Amino acid sequence: MFGLRYIKVGPTTYILHFKNGKIRREGAGLAFYYFAPDSTIVTVPLAGVDVPFVFNQTSADFQTVTVQGQISYRVRDPKKLAGMLDFSIGRNGKHQTSDPEKLNDRLVAVAQVLTSSFTQELRLREALTAFEPMTQRVLAGLRESETIAALGVEVLALLVLSISATPEMTKALEAEAREELQRRSDEAVYARRNASVELERRIRESELNTELLVEEKQRQKREAQLNGQVLLEERRRDLVDRQTENEKKMADTRSYATEASLKPFRGMDYRVIMALGAGQIKPQTQLAMAFRELAENAQKIGELNISPDLLNSLLRSGTAGESIGDSRARGA
């Protein structure tokens, strides 16, 4: 009525009441009446705002990189922002200009410049995985930006949601990655095979070492047996030498005894010796001695006939003494 109006804002809205070019009221969450014809009302939102962005950048190897993310900010100095942009409202309670929307555009523009500076330093493959470095660098740049500071805005956070290449380049990178994974898979298979071959070689080497040890033990056993046989043969040889020496000594002893027992008969006529041992001399021996005597007196014998029957009977009867006596008589 008559230009008098009432306005009320929430606690997240900062309101400035200008009258005749001077600030009459200001603050967050105010409610008051004002005279519209000579008043200007400015409302600046204080709540945090999330601004999404998507823009294309170029990497160091001249490849297109699409960066998608979100900027979170809030107005820290509403009076400074109201001095830079027009946040005045009309009769309908809405902002009269598009300046509030320009705030988001200016923030995105600064972020785009910082992102472009970052991606131009990296090759495509490096840029696609540089989420954390990009976030830290762009966020630090936004907070240090003089443009944003002049607007009285505080950047709360920056989120880099995705970094992607063009579909063609993505397919190429995927193919390269698949080949790399396949190569690693092949290397793993080869490594597993090599490990299996190495393990088999070790097992075979262990078996050969075992066989060599067994062969060495067998050789030592054979050498021990041969050494035992050699030692046995040496002992046998020593035994034979001692037996030979003993037998030699026994033969010498028997020869000496025989020599001593025959010494009294040396120089005696064998007829005397036979007469002394007539009862102990065998018939064969007596017959042999008789033939010897006949041979010695062969010139005195005219004719001597000895039949095989007579000789056999003499040998069987054991009367060689009588036969010899008869032969002597005939010879005489």
C-alpha cells in the first residue's frame, strides 16, 4: 500500500537495504518494511553452492582430454560480491539481472584455465590417471586466484570426477592395455613354466646327486671289500710263508734225525744190514736186494729161470728169504 512493502529472508541469505544510495540495513535472516520507490534491496545467498563443469583440454602430445568435475564454494564477503555483481531484486523477489549466474561462469573459467595449464604438461596416458595431482593443483590455484578473491568468494572443495580421452583414443588405449595385460599373462605363464622347469631340474639334479652319492658309497664299499681281500691274501701269504718256513725247519729236523740215525750204518755192507733187519724188511725189498745180488754175480750164473708164477707166489707167500736162499744155492 502506497509503496510500503515487507521482506523477510532466510538465515542463509545476506540482505542489504539501500536507500538514497546508502545502506540502511544489512545482515543475514532479516525481516523489515521498506518504502519501495526510494529503496534498493540486494540479496546475496550465503549457502554453499556446487557448480558442475565439463570442458575439453589438450595434453602434451596434442590429444583431447575431457575433464569433468565440480566446484563447491560459498560467499565469504557478500558486500564485496554485491559491489562486483548486481544482486538486486525486483518487485517479484527475483534478481533483476543475470549477474548471479556469471559468478558460476567466472569460477568455472578460472578452473578451466588452471586445468588446461596442468594437462598441457602431461602426456595423454599420464593425464588420464592424474586425478589427485590435478585436484590439488587446481584447488590451490582457485584459492590463490585474485579474481575469485576480488569477488569475496571462498572455494570449499574441488572434485575431479572423470578424465577421459576421445572414443577412438580410448579404444586404442584399451587395445594397448589389453595387449599389455596379455603380454603380462604370457610372461606369467612363461615364468610359471620356467619355475616348473627349474623345479624339475632341481629335482633331477637332486636325484643325480643322490645317485652319485650311492655310487660313491658302493665304490667305497667295493674298495673296502678289495682292501679286505688284499689284506686277507697278504695274511694268507704270510701264513704260507710261515708254513713253508716251518715245513723247511721240520724237513731239516727230519733230515738231521735221519742223518743221525743212518750215521752208524755208513760203511757197513748191505748184507749185514739185511741180516740185522731180516725180520723187519718187507718181501719186496728182500726180493729187490736178491736181484741186485744176482746181478752182481751174473758172471758166475750159468742159467737162471724165474717164471711169473714163481715170482707171484714168492710175493704172496712172504717167504722171500727162503726163495732168496734157494736162488743163492742154485747160483753157487
